[in-house]
Amino acid sequence: MLTPNRNYANLKDSYLFFRISKQVAAYRAKHPDLPVYRLGIGDVSRPLCGAVIEALHHAVEDQAAADTFHGYTPECGIPEFRLAVAGYYARRGVQPDPEEIFVSSGASDELGDILDLFDPASAALVTQPAYPAYVDASIMAGRKVSFLSAGSENDFLPLPGKDTDADLLYLCSPNNPTGAVYNREQLQQWVDFANDRGAVILFDAAYEAFIEGDLPHSIFEIPGAEKCAIEICSLSKTAGFTGTRLGYTVIPKALERGGMNLNAMWVRNRTTKTNGISYILQKAGIAVFTGKGQRQIYENIRYYKQNARVLMEALDRAGIRYWGGKNAPYIWMACPKGMKSWDFFDLMLDRIQVIGTPGEGFGASGEGFFRLSSFGDAKETRIAAERIQSLVQGL
Ligand code: MLT
């Protein structure tokens, strides 16, 4: 008799955002006339920018004529896409070889798939609160997971200590959910730790485009990272590809463990497990990295940042402490009156029809906190901000 993957029995009943969407759907079924205001899952609301739409149309036309038609694309990415991403890194003084860039269908898929490179016996360390897919994908793979707590005492930016132990280490900066960003000195400590320990950092840079000022966007801005890190990026939040699906992963050729080269292993993995990513989508991705594409995506990012300001001002008026919002699309607020995060979620839904994400969904150290997303429509965000302010002031 077949044995299923018993590790699934160690997971929570449902994935955080799936649970929330079910609760919201049940509420809407009961109250069909009430509008709801979505500040929950980090899903974008602005349409794809003009440069991307133009590239999509051209790519569709290419597929319509025999002499421009493309069948399978190279599994690790079409050369033009890999070059475009390498050029984007070069602007920050990082010079990846295009063969170190791998196209992907987005960060969340890749964060699970990449675990194929590592022995399931190697333990993962997750700074917590954390994007729940790190933990769930590791549990599904049967990996031991331990946590390093982030809190207001360390500005949600934990650093390695003498007792820190890990084979595989997840770091996310700007952080989802807290919005905290590591500076160069702090990231250097993690890089030195990983190199000393022989660990590998899985660096989630999905929100790098939201950084303002002189903070590192990529772990590869840190000396020594090419020997200990893999960077996972996505066009979902930077360019509105949540429903379009495209991302990229950087695996340096210098990254080796146990006498094996991780870049070569990922080539072996991708050429076996995928037949590439759609030609049409990669052409759209290339458009993101053109001058026109960059100008247009930053207009959308500015729109989301304005939403974040509106939310932060409302929290200021309500006297609520919060983090993030400046270098990230998320605002991480303390629940009012010491409330538990799922209780605050229920209260917001019931009383003001605003959906957020309970901090506990990002792990035990997120209890007592709540995440607001700035990816919504501006008008709805303004209404939601006013409602949150008056709800909190009335408690
Ligand atoms: C989030 O809300 O944390 C993310 O948008 C979810 C995701 O990217 O999968």
C-alpha cells in the first residue's frame, strides 16, 4: 500500500491566506450588501504597466506567425531575459553572470522548489515572524525547522548569536510581514555566519524595489555572499505580476557545498523538472527592465507608498505603534489594547469590514501584531484607514 508524505500531518490545517479567504467568503455570504476593504494578502491592484502590456501584445503576435513562433524556451530562461536581469543588478554594482540568473514562475513557487537542492536532514532556521511558505514548504519536505524571534527589542531584525545554529537560513529583507530592512553591516554578519558555518542563506528579495535610501537591495551587495547565498526575486510586487507569474533566482557559480556546485545542480533540476517559462511572459519581464518599464513600475510603487502613508497617518492619529510602511508595502501594527491578533481580525471584519492579516499567522512571535497591506485601491485604502482609526479610538 502506498504511503503518503506523512510530513503533511505536521502542517496547520490550512495555509494562512487560504484560511483568511475562506473566512472572508463566509462573511460576505452572510452580509452580501456590505462592502469589504482588502488590506490582507499582498495582492496588487494596479494594472500591468504600458511597457509590459505592449511587450505582451508583441509576444502574442510572435506566436501567431511561423517565422517568429517559439516552442519550448530554454529551461533556465531565455538569454535576453537573463541578460536584462543581470543588467538590473549591474546598476547596483553587482555583476552576475547571466548564467547565474534563472527564470522562475514566482518567488512562492521557487521558495519550495529550491529545497530540492538540500538534504532533507539539513535543518532550516527561520527568523520569525515570517512568510508562512518558508515554514510550510520546509515541513512538507520533512525538514527540521527552528526559529529566531524578531521583536520590537531588535527592531524586527534578529542577528546571529553564539548559539545560532542552521544549515539553511531564510532571510527576507525588506521583511514580510514586518517591513524591517537589514543594513549592510547587519547583512554582513549573516553572510559571515553562513560562510563560517557552511550554511546557505535563502534570501527573499521580493520587496527590494520598495527600499528608499542607502540600504542593500540584494544580498550580493555584501562581500562573501556569492559563496553562501541564493537570492529569490519576483516581479509580483515590483511590477504587478501576481496574476501573471514571473520571477528570477540568482545562484552564483561560486556557491559550492560538500564538493557540489549549486548552480550546476539547479541547471540539472530545471532542465529535468521544467520545460521553461512561457516565452510571452519572459518577453513581458524583459520590458520591466527597460527604461520605460522602470519608470512606469515606479509610478505604481509610488501609488502604493502613498497608500502606506495614509494608513500610517491614521495609525498615528489613533495612537497605535507600528513598524514598516516606508521601505516595504506592509505596515506591522501592534494590536490595540493588547488584543490577540485573530481577535482583532474578527473585530475588524465584523465591525468595519476591513481585512488585514493576523500577526500570529506569521508564527508565534507575531502574536499581538497585525499586518496591513498597502497594495489596495487608493480610495478604498482611505476609507479603510478612517474606519481603523475610529474603531481603535472607540475601543
Ligand atoms: C503576502 O501577503 O504575504 C504575500 O503577498 C503572499 C504571497 O506573495 O504569496
